[in-house]
Amino acid sequence: MYKPLLQESVKNVDQSIFKQELMRKASEIAVVPRSEGDSPGLNLLDIIRQSKIISQVIAFMWYYSGDEVDSCDEKNCDDKCNNNFDNLICKKCQAKLGLNWYLYPSDRNNSYPELRKLLTEGKPNKNGNKYDKFLYTVFYHLIGEDGNIKREYSDFYKFPIYQTDDSFEAIFEVDYTVFNGVISDIRNRSGKLELLFTLSFPPRPQYSNATLKPDQLVEWHENVDENDFTPPNPFIPVCCS
């Protein structure tokens, strides 16, 4: 189960405590050091930002796929998704698409084609493939007039979300029973680093004052504070921390 402090206590604790805790957890797993200027590989700050980005993706899917959000005319779904990225209709369509990737991530070979491509190939682009369009819709509020992530957010919001190279292999799975994902070192006898990314995706709690409120999902999805890594509610999943 998810282990942060109760929500009331969270409000009274400095955010730096949570940053330190995430850094501590990240230091317990094997990572690939990355020199300045290199794009592949992993480092500790990458793990922290990736955890938040994935958590925000889930908040987006939970909110916009809900019955509380207006549905769209699915017959015209493709046209609307291609041309209207700033309205609820498109967000509804994309949220349902993302849910499908999370709920049915594996094929008969037990691989993760859709979800893996989203995480390791997708980057926000309204004219790109389906993974690019999905991320463009999720992070539309970060996109500038030139179609790219605004400069003030580019250091934190880097895509693809997970970047791999020949030095290690990334394996993804989804756990539908936990609120907190983990990264595990499962290297084989060859000595090659293999990291298992377990993404948490439990059932969304029913909206109520005792569990989760819709506005908390919106608040977290649109949070752009690079020093804030903790969702406003303990029922919002944190992945790979």
C-alpha cells in the first residue's frame, strides 16, 4: 500500500523532506551514471522527474476518462483529436486510449508494445504518432507557440520519459494492487544491468471527501513546480519512486 504521511500531516511538512526521501529511495537502486550532455541512461534526478511525470499521466487519465467529464462523439474521434487538442472532447478520447494501454499492456509474448513505446519513444507532438499525440494532450499546458515544451519547463519535462541505451535494458510491468511503484535491479548472469520498472495503476477510488476529489487530480496533473514531487492526495499513484 501507499506509505506517505496522512494528508493532514503532509500540509504541515516541508516539501524538501519528501524530496530527500525520494532521493534516498533512488540511491538504493542501481542506476547508470550519466555525464553532462549525454541523453541516454538514468540518473537520480531522472528517476524523480520520471516518477512525477508518470503520476501526472495517471491523474490525467483518471480525471478525463471519468463519467463526470463530457463524452465525445466517437465516430468523429480521430478528427477531433487531430484538430482540437485544447478541449475536453479530445482529452476524453486520449484518456480512454491511455487507459487501454495500461489495462492491456502485454501481448502473447508477454511484451509491452504499446506502453513501452509510449514511455520510451513518445514525445509531445500534435503531428506525430499516437503516443506523441497522447503526450501532447496530457501536457498541452506546457506547450509553447512553437509546439515544443516551454523553455522554463524543459529541464524537468524531458521526453521520451524513459531513455535507454546499450548499457542497460528497461523492462516494464503494471501492478494493479499498489499505489507506489518501484524500480528493481534484475540483472542476469551476463552482468548487463536490467531494470524492472513496476508502474502502479490501482483502481481509482470513488470520489468523496474521505478519499479523492476530482479537483485534486486536476491540481496534480497541472502542477509545474519542479520542487514538488508529492501528489496532493495519497490515493494518487506515485510510480517508480
